[in-house]
Amino acid sequence: MPDAFILRSMRIALISPYSIGPRRGNITTVSRISYLLHQAGAEVLVLPADVFSATEMERQLIPFAPQLIHGFHAHYCGGLTRRLAERFSIPFVLTITGSDVHNAQLRDHPDTVRALGDAGAVICFHNSEAAELVRSFPQTAKKITVIAQSVEKLTVAAAENFGIAEGSFVLLLPAAFRPVKQIEFPLMTLKPLASQLPALTLVIAGGIIDQDYAATIRILLSDTPNAVWLGEIPREQMGALYVRADVVLNCSHSESMSNTLLEAMALGRPVLASDIPGNRALIRHGETGLLYNDETSFLENVASLFENTELRANLGRHAEEFIRTSFSPQAEVAEHLHLYQSLTAT
């Protein structure tokens, strides 16, 4: 662990793209890292771009006198982070959080390109994401650091049924309404099973980010008898919702590293997820969860999980052990602090 005196004198500003509205991965990630840095003894100032203008951020940074600025999302916060770091003549770090790599329009934007080029370091959550970044930006190869996300194990204060019928076999999809989450996939794929497996219930939990997309999903929900949308669940109740679920889903077409999968697995829940690099970083198929690559394999895996209690128990147990031993908060914060110190050392 870094020297205590160095930590007490280290001042880090975090630039977050979001802090209000429906909960999403960036909010969870920045909140966790801020907390861990505080716990380690560093001084931290979090400046959300959806709350403060660049001028207001600069005004707060003057008395704080940061030694380094860390921006999350190379497109949404990259240009702002770069300009603020330039203004204070200090280094800056960028964390790749998903759409800044997977969305070509955001990835290739001049602000993204310049920010990645000028950053002192770029953090990726797993090796396959780092490789994808290098394919698009070869100049980042020597400045990438891979730091896996950790997870805050959510508390389960009391058992709740969330209005779900007793005896339901619950497939939980925790996802805010936006196209990348592919909420339509399980709705449409599971619909034919409503008469065959009446106990099977798809439960969707998340707020609305994309109104047009939400309108489409609402239409599908109105015609899908075995599905329900709970809206956004307060974070203090999410632990109980994960525990109520028999299986937790991730159906995204791209992910950096899913906080919801981390949370579910940390609570020992069996997971079924789309076979994409970000999900493969967490799921060893048949050991810590299951992966699907089309409608057929999705339905086959759902059937196996529905029928096999022992399979669900084994997957959940191995998932919890894997997350506990491989994605610790202590390792995550130590690696961040080591990187910060390497960039600020004189």
C-alpha cells in the first residue's frame, strides 16, 4: 500500500459525466472509486459534468489545487479533463467506460482522439478492451493500464417480494432504458414461453435514459404477459432484488465491465449474459455463469437454469468466490494510487 504521508498530501479531482438521473455504470464507478480513495487517505474532489460548467469546475479546483485530474469516459469528459489539466499544468488520466470505445461516432470524435493522445495514462477494465482501444488508437499502447473494477457488496436489509407473485421463477434484467442494453431481446425471446412456463417471469429494473427507446419497450411490455418493469429501484433495495431473483441477466450488445453483473455475482446469484468481451471478463461459461450468443442458446440456457437447482447453486457459489478473490476494492484502489503517484512524482 502506498506511503501514508504521500496519500495524505495527494489531491485528486474526478470528472464524472453523470451524477443525477437514472443510475448507470459511470455513476456507480465514480462513486466507488471516490469512496475508496477517501478511505485510503487521499483528498478527492468529484466534479460531475451534468452539474457543473467548466467555469464552475475551474473555480472549485483553484482552492483545491489538485495534483492530477482523472476523467471518466474519453468522449464525454476527455476534452474537459484535458483542458482543465492544461489550465493547472498537471497530468490527467482517462478511464474508458464503454461507449467511448464501442460507439464509433464517439470513439472517432476529434475531442476523444485528442484527449486520448494527450492523456498521461488510460485505464481499461480488462485486456480485451485494452486491445480494442489499441486497434483504434495505436499511440495509446504504452500508456494503457488495466485495472479491473471491484464491487461494493450490497446489503440485504430485509426480504422483499417487489410485487412479484409467489412461486415465480424470476429472470432479473437490471438495466436503464437505452438501446445498448437490448431490453427488447429477452422480452421478445421469452414471450413464447409464457404459456409453456407460466412461472417464468422477466423482471426489468431501471430508469429511463432514452425516451424513444423506452416508448418501444413499453409497447413490447404491454404485449408480454410474463414480463414486468419495476422502474428504478433505490440502491438500498437492490441487494434484496438481486436475492429475490433466480437468475440475473445482462443482454447488452457491448459492455466495458458490467457493475450489475459484479453486484449480482458478489451476492452469489447465477448469471446469464450475452457473449461479448466485457461479459467474458467476468463469466467463465459453465463455472461462474453462463453465456449465450443467439436466441437458441439463450433459451437453452434459460431452460437449464429453470430445471436445475443444483446448476444455479453451483454457478452462484463459484461466482461469489471468483468476485471476492479476483475483484477486490483494495487491489483496485492500490493500483489507482500507484498510477497516480507514477504520474505526479517529481
